[in-house]
Amino acid sequence: MARKGVKEKGQRSLSITAYAVTVFFTLAALIPVLWMISSSLKTDKDIDAYPPKWLPSIPQSVRVTIDYTGQEPQDNVYYEKDAMRATWYPWMKNLRENIGEVEITGIRGGTMIYRAITSSSSFHVGQPMVVPSAMFNDTLMNLKLPIIKEQKLSKFKWYGDNGKAAGDTAGIADSALAAKFGEFYGSTAFVKGKVTSIVEKSAWSRLFDSYLSLNKLAKDAAGPMGFFQYFLNSSIVTLSCVFMQMVLGGLAGYTLSHLIRSKRWQFFWIMFFLATIMIPDISLLLPLYLLMKDLHLVNSLLAMILPHSAWGIIIFLFKGFFDQISKELLQAARVDGASEIRTFTQIVIPLSIPIFASVAVLTFIPVWNEFVWPLVVNNLPKYWTFTVALNDLQNQSNVQQNMIMASSFVSMTPLLIIFLFSQKYIEKGVSFSGVKG
Amino acid sequence: MGDPDPIAGVEIISIRKLNIRWMPVLFLFPSVLCYVLFKYYPLLNMIYVSFFRYSIVNPPGVFVGFSNYTEFLSSATFWQAVSNTFVFFALYLGLTFWIPIVQALLLSDIRRANAFFRFMYQLPTIVPAVAGILVWKWMYNPDFGLLNYWLHFVGLGPYLWLNDLNMTKLAIVLPAVFAGNGISLLLYYSAIKSVPTEILEAAKVDGAGPWRRIWTMLLPNIRFIIVIQFVAFMSGVLLAYDNIYVMTQGGPAGSTTVVSMLVVNTAFQQSRFGISGAMSMFMFIIIALLTVLQNKISAEKD
Amino acid sequence: MNRTTKLSATFALIMAAAVTVSACGSSNNAENAASTTNANEPVATNATEPAATNDTTQTEPAQTAPEVDVEITVWDKPHADDLDKAFKESQFAVFEAKYPHIKVKHVEQTKEKEREQFMTAVAGGEQPDAYLNPYPDMESYIAQGIPADITDLWNSFEDKASYLPSSLNAATVDGKIYGVPNSMYVTGLMYNKQMFADAGIDPAAALKDWDSFGAAAQKLTNPGKGTYGYAILGMDWADWFFEYYVWQAGGDLTEKAADGTAKPAFTSDAVVKALQYYKDLKFKYQATQKNVVQSLDDNQKDFYTGHAASMIAGSDWFGGLVSKGMDLNNIGFSALPAGPSGISPSQVGGNYWILNPKASPEKQKAAFTYATYFTSKEYLEATLQFAKENGIFPNLLYVRSDLDLSKYIEGMPADLVANVQAAANNTHLEYFLKARLSPYIVKPIQQVLLDEKTDPLTVLKAAQDLAQKEVFDKYNAELKK
């Protein structure tokens, strides 16, 4: 009885400690990730705010009405240019404000003749091309409108004479952004129509525009295949590496563990493989590149895959795990007349699912995230991996901090899925090993 | 090990057991080929280069014997980097290495939401390293950083973190304490789960409490994986580059410059590939010695 | 046992082979090293006129020989997001139409680890025929023989007189020329006019000398508003801007003797004064950012977001700042405040086209034609016109002397242009042996900025002793070999 009581007590303190430690560490691990996700939705201003802000502020939609009543009628291109000037110029002047979208409504004689909408994702992607500086002039938009149209940065809907009646004009609203836009229209003569109202509204839906910007940039960089090309390259490289590691490492680990009986040879081969993890990778960069050149593999996916066939730690890991498998079991199979390959595939592998899953994960992450080697061994964008492409993206002039965070989050997702997937297998493996016990 | 077995080792060629004799060769060959091609051949190349004042335009350049070795071995900058490297090693060992082991042991006791917690532990692992460090850099920022903001609630700080020569090394290791190592945890956890329940049941019957069972049953049973992880940890930490580079680029005042960083800078900033190769060789030897030592110690314990 | 001996035998064989190869290689390399080592001299000495490049008027041999078709590789393909991508591509077409016998293969370089990419390509024998290389790497690349010697090509180049004489300095060693000047910048002090006005400070008076600047920067610092006076560069490029202060104090970080040997001057009066001034800016005037080791990008960000009132900047930074939303009319640019010696030299930087020394003469000639076309009056004027039409802020300093900038910069604050050109009057190249000395100089700077108790002279002395032993002694010895 007494003994049972003591055990109970120990169990409770263990459980409490276990939960406390686990919750503490998972929370600590979560904070940077949450901070990253929250930052991906913030403006630069919010990111640098003190005290730190967890919740991003809501982007604002600026709605401007321009009245052309009393002016000579013109063709729709004239109006489109005017709308673009009314959108891009003041926005550039207020680049650091949290503007979610700008909507321009053109009216003439009480009816709406056009509506132009530009979202912040389009603005930030197009800004370096369309308004690289705040030095505007009257002819600038003639050059920029084709860019805006080609890249579909602003939406322009022309109603002409069929527009519906325009609502009341509210005048310039009493808000910070409206005032700034109003000041721009008032002090310059770029916009030909008369600005009759500026309204500011919250635009919740524009909170995620950093992700949309990213997508637009990716399409620009990678062509119609978009990011998919890089994704495909990365997947081919990573999956090939995982497969190679499992086959080569598994076979070698098994050999070291069960087929070589001489202790001396076992030690030699372990050291042969293990010693390679002590070489600083970066110092092999140049010799490896020269080797790839000799093999005519520069600028190919193979160049990125092959060097990953030699990771000492993988073989060591396999060996360590296979050592745990009882030799009697394998001996029994051999006595039954099973060939070595059959013993391996039908007895060893099923018992070792957890280690295969672990090796898969262990290989997947570093290969997926690898950067310097794929960069050096390739100079053709079509062979870029996701990481190289992402890095290139992050270095573009129009990229803001929130986009970098967004891109990090995006690049996490494949790994997230892999983990959800592989966890199931590890559990399966665990139950198998229970059977063996 | 000791059971008398008819299967011969590779060095004894046995004609009778043909299928066995060729198996090890067949199984090992692909790996050996890959290692020779992608590790040892470049390694030999590197060693070869380390004896030259390497010229990138007319390789290999002037043969200088061991003077590349004597040059860096007599440089205080190098020894500073060596000492930094080992301070980092000690910090990582003291602050991070054992954490996933404890986490895994405790996690194995958790029944409710176990899969959820395990998943949560993986989160920091899958954050791209550069992004993770960038976030930590923000948290350290003396003007708007999250960390000082929180610490001030408990009456600590403000700390200058990366602006304080006494704290920079700690500031680099700290993310690894909290972000942990999801993969190690996974390995430890799956090893723990492979420990036969009968052993644990038997211990229970013998009157060992749950804490004692962790100490006397689980821990020894996952020792093999701890040893493997330690080997990987050792070379990983001694050759660490990326995280330090992104966080401090080796500064300030050289306080976080490690040997691997010197290797890179010497090669690609100063184009002195010979010395860079020689330094790599030095690190290779140091880590090899440590590994052998570690192997010896763990073998004695067996 | 058998295996091991076999392995070691193979190893020995490989080593033997390697040594033989090296023996062959080393003889011609020894010459190479000899010819390049003493070739380092004029790099650091800014005043040295590139020997006999501009005045030797060799008559240009008429290009009568029929041109053979030649293909060259150039790493200059514009990135997808480059503002002037379409313009560049149209200019590539113009070039090909003008020189139909030259086919150019444009290769895109990624934006990170450029040096690693370039060096591996060089080592792999795939050096591009023309490559844009920044000033700081020229010294060591020339010593290694990476850029081709283009002295003859340059001397027989008709348009050479139109290039600024000073633009060749960093590419000239021992009278030999190794690069076609492509772009240039000059550094100066950039300040936020609005912030100066708000604090009631007259820039002209404040930027007069070190003391007036320190006092003004202190006045501009307001922790409550998150503003500060001067964004100091304390990260691991700290020596870059620090050298200017040394020059202003009347000295330099390294000294070079006539025989090519060099010695450090870290403990000279000028360097100590400069470092003391850094210390004062941080602790006495408390006019710098808290995070003194933040990156250059962060310094720029603090400036364009209105947190930092001033910083050292290149004349080619305007465009970047303006595109980040900084109001051009708000940016002031001036020569640096004068130091104790009463002078305020700036530094010039930029990049050169370097050619592949292993390419055939035809290819080199084609690459030279390419490089000179993309620095020709015709091309640069087209660039300026493009910038003007597209609202892009142009660079204000060019490698050529025959460009009339005034045509392209209407609407730009006049004082900016004048000040940039004025800053270029008194310039200096970076200190000698920078590539190898940098860490030795950055360390004392950071020690001083990070710890108020540090004594500048003590840390400089320690740094000097170390650099003497580890860099200068070795360098001078290599020279004598």
C-alpha cells in the first residue's frame, strides 16, 4: 500500500513537471514564429514600433472622387492617365503610410465615368518601376501607363456615358491620410480633374497584401510557371537526396552493424564515413565545384543532388539503430534460407520505420534550406531552387520587411506539411517496434 | 557480439559462403564510391592546396610547404577564433545539448495532446534559419526589441545584447536554447518509444518510481542515440557558421569570430585559398581527435 | 591490413602526382608573383597620376582589318525587377547592331555571395570576358592576376581623354591599367534639412568642423522622439568611414615606402584623434544610435525614416533613398566636417570593367569594345535621358568629363549637384592593404564604441602590434621573395 502511494506521488510530480516544461518550451518556440507571422502583416513602421505591437494596424482605403464637369470630353486613355496620376503620385509621397488601396472615381455631369482601384500589393510591386522617385512631371505617365497596364497593376473600369449616377460628394474627410492626399492635389497640377471628395475607410482585406505582393513578384521573376518551377526543382533535389540517403545509408549502416564482424574493420569503416562530418563544408566549395565541372554537371540538378549522397552522420545513425535489432532474429531468418537482401527488406526495414522517417526529416530540412552550394553551382535561373529564388526575391529593391517575413512563412509550409505527414509514420514505426519487443 | 557465428568478416575470403561474402561489398560499394568522390577527393584537393600560395588564375601557385600552417598557427587572430569556437562549444554544450533529451524524456510521460506538443516542438526547426535569426535580431534590438520590453516588466535590463562585448556570445546561443532542436527531440523520442515496455513494467514491479525509471531505465536505453547526436553536435557546433554570420558577422570586435568564419573570409575575401585549406585541415584534425576521444570514453563505459 | 596499405599507397601516388603538377605550375607562377607584387604601389597613393595614360597620344591604328566573329560572355544580364531592364536590353540590341561581329552572351548574377560566385568561376576557368568589379577588390585581384592588363588597348583607345584622369587610379598599378572605369561615387555627409531646421541649426555652421558637428549632432538627438544626430558605422565595415576621419586629422592608416613595403600607422596622432572623436560622438555628445553595430542598411533606414539626422553617404545613394520615400528637397549633401588638420577629403569608389586575361586577344578586344561602349558618351547620355523621362534620380558623378549633367537634372536642388561635384574635388582612395587589414582596424573601433572605459591609444597599440606581426611582416616578406 505504502509503496503504491509513493509511486502515485512521484507520478504526479513527474506529470506536473512534464507538462510545465513542455508548455514552457513550446511557448518559447512559438513566440518567434508568431512574431514572424504577425510581422508579415505589419508595415515597416509597426515593425519598429516601441512598445512592440503584436497586432498589425489595419490598412486604410483612400477613396477619391474627381469631377470633370465643364471640361472638354476626352478619350478614356486621357482619363485613365489622370486616374493613375491621382493614385500613384500622392501614394509615393506617402509611401510609408499604411495605405491598403486607393480608389478613384471619375464623374462628369453627375454620372460616374470611370473607377480605378489599386491595391497596396500592386503599388509595392510596381513602385520602383512606376514612381521610382517623387520627381513627377507631366509626361511621366505617358511612359508609365503601358507598364501599369502590362503588369495589371491598377484596375481601370471605363463606364463612359453608361455610368450610374454619382452619389453625394462628401468633401475632404477629416482624417490624416485624406488630408495628405488633399494637400498633394491642392499643391500640384498633375491631376486634371477637380478633386471633390476624399474619404478614408478601413480595408481589412488588404491586411494580407504582403503575400499577394510576393506572389506578383514571383510571377515576374519566374515567368508563367511562376514559383512552381523553383518549387519543382527544390522538390526533385530534396526528394532525390532523401531517397539516396535512405538507400545508401540504410545499406551501409546495415552492413556496418550486422555484416562486418571484424571489430577492426567495423571501426575502420565507421571512421571512414564519420570522418567526413568533420570537414568544414565551405572549404570543399571550390574543389567540389571543380569536380562538378570536370563531370560536366555544372548547371544541372544532379550537381545539387550528388554531393548529398555522402553524409557521415546518416550512416552512423542507421548503424546505431540497427545495432538495437537482435542478431538472433536476423540469424533465424538466415537459417530459414532468406537471402541477405530479403532479410534486409522484409525484416530489417519494417522494424526500422522510425529511423527511416527520422532520416528523411533529417535530410529534408537542410537540403531544402541549402543555399550557398546551389547558388554557386548554377547560374541559370531555371535551375534555381526555392531557397535561391527566395533569396533573390528578398534582395529585390521593392521588397519590404513584411514581405521577407511573408516569404519565410511561405517557405515554411512545405516543411510543415512534411512534418505532419512524417509524424504519422514515426508513430506507425513505433507500434511496429512494440511488436518486436 | 560474442556469439560464434559462421559468417566471416570481409577480410577473410570464404568460398563456401559466397552469398555472404559479396554482400558487404555490394552493400557498401555505392556509399564508398560517393564518399570517395564527393568527400575524400575534394578533401585531398584541399590538403594539396594547403601547401601552396594558391593562385586562382594559375593554379596551384607557388609551393610553400608548411608555411601556410605556420602562418596561421602563429597568428593571434587565429587563436582568438579558436578560443571563441571553444567558448561557443562550451556554451552550446552547457545550455543546449541536453535540452532535447530532457524534453523527450518528459514528453514521453505526456499522454494528452502528445502529438500536438511534438508538432509544436518542430515548429522552430522548420523556420528558415535566416528568418529565425532575423526575428531574434529584432528581439534583441536595443530600441524596439521585444526582449528588453519584457525583461523590464520583471525589473531586468535594459541589456545591450549584441552591443555588449560580454553578451554577444550568449546572445548567439540563446535562440538555440529556446528554439531547441526538433530533430534531436524526434530521434530521442522515437528511441524512448522503442524501449520495450516489459523492461519498464519489470522495473515498476521492482519498486522503481517514475523518476527513477527515467534515470535508470530510459536514459541508458537511449544512450546509443545520445552518443550519435553528440558526435553530430560536436562537429555542428565547432563548424557553425550561418547563424553567427547572420547574427553578428563575427563582430563586434571579433568577439564572435569562429574558425569556420576565418576559413571563409580567408578564402573568399582575401583569396588566400591555401591558408584557408590549411585552417580547414586544422579543424578537421581537432574534431577528429575529439571524436576519437569521445568514442574511447563511451567505449570504456560499455 | 591489405586494404590500408593499398589505400595509403594510392594516397601517396596521388600526392606524388600532385607535387609533380605543382612543380610544373610553380615555375611560371613564381614569375607571375614577382611581376605582380611590386605592382601594388600606386593603388593607395591617390595623387599619383596614372603614369602616362592620358598624355601619350598614340595614333589609333585604323580598324581596317576585317573583323572576325567573336562571342563574349558578360555577367550583366539585368534582373527581372531591374527598373531599367527594358532600357538595358534595348541598349544590348544597339550594341549588337553597331558591332555585328560581336555576339554577347549575357549572364545573370544573383545578388548575394557575388564574390563566391565570381571566384569559383575564375577558379573553374570560366571567368566572364567582361565583369563589373568594385574598387575595393581591385587591389587584391590585380595582385592575383585576375583582371587582364589592358594598357595597350587603353593607350590605343581614341576616346580615353574623355575619362576623368582620377577614374583610373584604382585600376592602375605600376603604370599598367587593369580596368575600364564604369561608374564612380564620392562620399560626403548627408543630412536631413528638415531636422536641422526644426532644431534651429544652420547646416553650414554645423558642418564646419568636428566640434561644431558634434555639438549640433548632440542637439539633434532626442530620445523621446526617437531621433538622433549621426548614424555612425560601427559594424564590421567600420573602417570604411573611419578612414575619412583619419584623413581629416591629417594622416592615414597605413604608410607605404618607396620600395613597396608598408607599415601601420595606427598609433599615429591622426588615428588616435579620429578614434577619440568616434568615442566622443558616442559617449560625450551621445549623438549616435544605440545599436552602434547595426548594418549599413539599418543606418540608411534610420535616415530615410527621419530617425537619423545625418550619416556618411555615397553620391550614388540618392536614388535609393528617394525611392524609399525620402523627399529629395529634404536631403542635404556636403563635404565632411573638416578635422583638426583643417581638411576634409572624401573617398571615391565605383567599379571597373575587368577583362579575362586568359581570353584570346580577339575576345579581349571585343570585351574592351563592349566595356567602352557602355561607358561611352552616347550610352551614358541615353541613360541620363532614360532616367529623366522615368523620374529616376541619376548618379551625379560620372567617369567621363564630357557629360553635361545640367540638361538632365532640371527640378533637382541645385546645391546638391554642386555639392557632390565639390566633394569630388578633394578625394582619396581607401587605405592600403584594406582587404587584409580590415578586421584589425575594426576591432579597436568597436571596442571604443561599445565600452566607454576603453582607451583609444591602448587598443590601437594592441591592434598595431598584431597587424604588424600578422599582416605587415608577412606582406613585406612576400614582397622580397
